[in-house]
Amino acid sequence: DRLVGGADTVLACCYFGAPLGPSWQRFLAMRPTVTIVEDRSQALDPAQAPIGHWVVYSPRKVLGVPDGGVLVGLEGRTVSPPRGPRGGVRFIEPSLLRFEDEAETRNARWYAAHRAREARETVTNRAMSRISTAILGATALEPLAERRRRNAALLADRLGDVLPPMMPLGASHR
């Protein structure tokens, strides 16, 4: 950690959706010129406010929308990604296949389509698709967060003595 300083940018991952701990706050306090990008791509709603300068969320990973991520700038920073056509709608096929598999009998088919899409995917500065934006706009997040809190509490109750210490599960974990 002595190699980080000046105008460096550090990506800090919130593993299993757990918020960054006190060691990251100390790290940031000792390096006020370092920019922290807090990766909350596995988090639906962590129990504490972000400490990073930027926060990355991935509704695609957490909620299963077809594409996209969200970059949130703190301290008044903003990002306006360009909108534009994705070059087709093939990217949504795995999501539709999974959605239509109510009986969960075609897992192999939609998962193979998902893996193929992931292999083709590239990182761009393009905004998420209108379909993903619409799905997110119509999704009530609090019931999902509450379900995750209940699942985490159940895991902590039943597996608490075998979980790694870095994974603080419980009522406050979302």
C-alpha cells in the first residue's frame, strides 16, 4: 500500500455486497489525493453510505437486467454516458430465455446463451439499454433488499461459525 499515492485511482471491492470497512477509511484518510472507486456491483443496498469518490453498481449482476452498470459520482461529480443503439437486440436473448423458463427445466440453454453473451461483451462508455432502464424503473428495490437481509440473517444463524470473517452477515447486511 506504500505504492499508492499522488493522483492514483484505487478500485475497492465490496465483496459479497458488504460495505468497505474501517481499514479503507484509514487508507483514504492517509492518502487524501487518491481517488477511490467503490465497486458495489454485488450489493443491492449496503448498510452504510459509500466512502469512495465514485461508486459502481451493477444491476445486471444483482437484479438480472440484460445489461448496464451505474457509475455514481459523489461530491457533485457526474457522468453522462452517450445513448445510442446497441447494434441489435441479441444481448437480451439470455435474459428472455431465463424469464420464460418458469419451470426451470431449460437452465442449460439459457445459461449457455448467457455465457456466450458474456464472452462477446465489451466495456464501453455507452449508457445501459432502454429496456434495462425501464425494468429498473419498474422494480421495487426495498422488497428485494429485505429478502436479501432475511437470507443473510438465515445464513448467519445457520452457518455463522463457518463463514469467513470478512463476510459480516446479519440484519444490517443487504
